[in-house]
Amino acid sequence: MTSFSFCEKEFGSRDPRGTPFEKKRYFPSSEQTYIGGYLCNLEQTIISTSSNDTKTMATIFDLPNELVVEVGAKFDEDDWLALRMTCQTLNDQLREFHLNSKYKRRKVFLVRQSIENLVKISQHPSGMNLRVQHLEISCQSPYALEGYRRFGYNHTLLKSPSLKKNEINIMLESDRVAEQYHTETDTNSEMHAINASLMKALSNLPNLEGFCFAAGERVAKLTRPEWNLFYPSLKLEPGMRFPEGLRMRKITDMRVSRVAVDQGWNSILRTICSMSKPKPSLRYLTWEHSTETFSINDASAFLGCTIKSVFPNLQILKVVLDFRTDTTGSWRARFPQWLSSIGAALEELEIDFNEDDNLDDELYQEIIPLPEVHLLSGLRKLNLHGFRLDAENFIVFLAHCKGSLRELTLCRLAMPNAKENCFKILKFLNSGFKLRLFKLKLQDYGCDSLVSEVIEYLLPDLEIVGDWSLHSTVCKVEGWDPKIGWSLKKHLERELDAHNSPDKFWDSISDGLWVDSEILKSFSYEDSDESNSNSIGPDDYDSDYKDWFLI
């Protein structure tokens, strides 16, 4: 039974209001379902009392839709199913809420069973495909459970006196299925099947609004329908409850899918971008940031994807790029053209670069150019992480979205002559921009990349929430300190208007702490452990870095 294969035909005959349906084998018993706890709390909420009147309570049939949605947010699929099966009236009243909670946001894994299940949903005669609006593609593997046996946890858990016989059987069977999957699955053929099935499904999801490539959490849970889909031999069908204690012990290491590692995400994106017809409903394409799990690492394949052909109305793009396989840096020349080709409808752009630390010195000094054309004039939110910027190029880029930009976040930046170029960018932003959120995170790049031969200053972080032209809007200024750091509150516009020299501006806004000798000394490589012969000192860096400072 697939995770969506319950249907109304499985219910009993229509009964009058308040009369229960006949219980089927899959109907949760009172011991199996948690819905009673929610309804109990609900009863306490809607009871009205007075000193003279008898307690009165609204019936569940009279609940407003807003309250149903709030309570339903705590339900899983089987809670909804149990509530619908209580009587025909509740079945009719809650059907839409249940189906929307089940199909509006779909999560799929990069395994054949999961994508084929999405195909079944897209082709289901009930029209469930019309409900699917958001698709989350997880990089985790539902079959990455065999690690417990490898580390000896299985042996320990099996001896636990709290485990029941059925729980032990579930553990052994799930390990057997996971091991069989890894033994029999060929990565190349699996990816080919996944792409073919994904194309078939996408062609019949007309209301799909976007994709999110999700890294997922290290500690995660499979839902009961997911267990039933990936481990059908466990027979965890609708109405069955997976033992809560075992669920917590078992699913604590959802490791990255081998397909995601071996094939990368470029293959999936190429599949999406190869759809023959554009999908006007698609408006977002995002990647969750997690360097421990996945990233796009093939520059040629990724930059070769014509996103606009399938996403003509793309409004939100958030992508993590880690071009490990391209050690030549040849992708830099193609990047501005690729970015400008996305389309003028783009409103939110977030790009995070994570490059290999082993690139040669000259490559680390190369600028990542931004397009200098009037194609992103509607941009409202811009987040750039890990860029090596040229100030003049960045100012030209910003000029095209001056009228629309409301939020700007810059993190882990590197640029030559940082104190002057950052000051130049701040001066430009102070000339007519209407920002409501501004973050300049200059310190979180770390000490593992571009460094100066001699650390002469440490620029602080700046953060403003609100219109910085207002006197009531303050700028939070934070700096690095070997103990607890330091924090100040300043008025950024006033500071920029008062100073035309970068040195005077940074000195004023940081109260001189940006060049504090004690702070610089504690940050300097000269203070590293002298007893360690392998410690890195200033002489270990090429003098060409003198004009490049880590910010």
C-alpha cells in the first residue's frame, strides 16, 4: 500500500451525525492514537463557565475552520484519518483539511520508490495532483539505517528490557531491507530511473510552485506512511502506530543519499530544466544550506542549465555552490551571464559560495563578477555569502535595483583594500536606498582563507533593522574579541554623513576598537603556540596577499 492509497471507499457505510463508522482493521484503537489528547485540550479550551450557569461546550461540529487548522497542525496523517472516520459529518467537514495537509507539500527522497510514488499521485484519478504546490527533494536516504549495526548499537538495543518483541522484529527487518537495498542498487541505473520518473511526475503537476532541495536534519524521523512505503514488509499500514520509543532510538542517522553524493544535484536540475514546456506557476527554486550534506559541485553542468526556459516567472532563487571539481576557476567568466539570464521577475536572490580551500593562491584572489545590466531591477532581497567582490562592479550591480531593494545581507566577503571598499559601498547605500534590513557580516569568514601578511585592523559587523535614515533606528556594531567580543550601538547614516575618510569612519563607529592593539595581537598568528613547530606565521604567506584582507 502506498503512502497515499487510503480512499473514501475504505470507509464504512454512511452513518448519521455523531454515529461512529464500523471499525476496520486499520482504524486506530484508543491506545494507538494520540488524537484523544488533542481533543481533550480542545474541550478545555472551548468550555465556558460562570458561577451560576452549568458548563456548556461547543460540539466539535461547530468548530470554526481557523481552529480546525490550528489543531490539525499537530495531527499526523493517521490522526486526520481517525477523526474523519468518526462519523460522516466529520468526514465531510474535514476532508479538505486532511487532503491539503497531505498533498500540498510533498517530500520525496532520491530513491526510486519515493519518486514513483510521486508519479502515482500525479496520475491519480481523484485529482490529487492538483493539490501539489510545493516539492521538497531530500538528500537523505531512508535506507541509511544500517550504521547502527556497524557501530554495535543494534546489539545493545536488542538487549534492552524495554523493547517488546514486535519492536525487535521491526529493527531486524528494517536493517535487512536497508542492507538489501544497498547491496542490489546500482547508483547509475537508480539515478536514470529517478530522472525518468521525475519527468513523468512533473508533467502532470500543473499547480506546482517550486522546488526546495533540502539537506534535512541529522536527527530525523520517517513518518508512518514513509515507513510503509520504504519498508512494506513491516506492514505499517494506515491505522498502525510505529512504537514511539523505537522511532526515537532508530531514526537518528539519516545519512546523505549515495545517489546525491555520486551523481550530484546537477542531474536533478538538468532534468527539471529539460521539461519541454515552461511552467508559469513555478516561482521559487531553493537549496537549504548545509556543507555537511550536499552542494552543487559541477560548475559547467549547473551553469549550463537554462533556468528561465522552465521558470519564466521565477521570483525566488537560493542556491549553495561548491565548485570542487572546477579547480581552474573558468566558471567565473560565465557566472554573470548565467545570473542575468534568470529573468527580470526575480525578487529574492541568495547565493552561497563554498570553494575548496586547496585552490592555488592566484585563483583565490580572482573576483566573482556580478552582471552590470539592467535585468534584475525588481530585486527586493539580496544575500551574498562567500563572495570575493570588486567594489565598483558591485556598486554598478546595486544601482540597477536601487528602487526596489529592501533587504541586503553580505557575509564572508573578501575584497582588496577592505576598509576603503566597504566604506565606499556603505556610502553608496546611504545615497537614496530604502533598505529595511541590512547586515554586513565581516568576521565570520574565519582564518582559513585570505589573510593579510600583517593584521592591521579588524572591521566590525554591522546590522540594521528598519529605515536607517530615521533617528530612532540604530545600527548594532559588533567586533571580535578573544574573550566575549564587543558590541556598540551607533546611527549609521549620521556616521557616514560625518566622515569622508574610511579610517575616521571605522574609528568612530567602532570607538577605535577596530585597531585595538590587544585585540589584534590576540588575533595575530604571531601569538600562536611557539612550541608547535608546525604553527603558521606571517612569513608563511606570500607577499602578494598584502593588499587582500580577510573580512
